[in-house]
Amino acid sequence: MTFEIYRKGVGVTARCTVAGLFGVASIFAAYSLYGVLIDYPEFFAGAKIPLLDIRLTWGLVSSFVLFMFCGVIICAFTTGFEIGLKRIDSKTKGAVEFFIETQAELQKVSWPTRDELIGSTVVVIVCLVILALYIFGVDWVVSSVMKTIGLL
């Protein structure tokens, strides 16, 4: 078991982005679990968190354990730490390689300039308006014909 970052310094932006997004998702998961278990009794009778004066309930303990578990998994899959299990270690290294390759491909992308983006947006909006008018016209004609022949 080694605690070294796999391919340190490569794909840092992609790794941090993925870790942040999954971190936010794990916060929501822990909060949801807390909400489900909020009515369960205290972990131990009268147990409180000393400095915060918060009752220690099953919901709080379970959500904290879930958040910590998710944090360890996120850390392993975004840094490539080896934990001693070859199957999991190969998966984490594969995930890190994917993040590195993703960032490398995104750096090759030719992003549009502001003028190109505005021009493309205008073209899309104009095409949508024309298409909407066409569909409205066809619907109106078909409705009028059907009313005339008595089907509507």
C-alpha cells in the first residue's frame, strides 16, 4: 500500500472537477440519509457532540459515516492511491487515466470566439422561429380544412 498520487501533476483540473462534483453529490446523499433517519432515537442516551451541543442521533451518525465513505472512495478514484487490493487499484488507475485523457482531449478543442458564438446563436434562434412559424402555418391550414369538411 503506497500513498502516492498516481501520475502526479497530470490531469489536475479534471481530477479536481470530478472530485468536487462527486463531493457535492455525497453531501446531498448524506443530507438525504439524515432526512430519512431523522426520527430515529439517539445513538446513546444523552450523547451529544461536545463543542456544538448537538444530539448524537442515528441519522447524524449514519450520514457522517456515508459522507466519510464517499470521501474515501472519491479520494481513491481521483488520486489513484493504492489501497492494497489489486482489482480496486487497477480500477482507480483506470479512472485516473480516463480523467487525464479527458483533460488532454479538451485542451485540443477549438473553442469559438465571442463573435462566432453570437453569430451561431443568432442563426439557431432565427431557424427556430422560422420552423415554429412553418409548423403553426401547417397546423392552421390543416385545422381550417378539417373544420370546413366537418371533421373538427
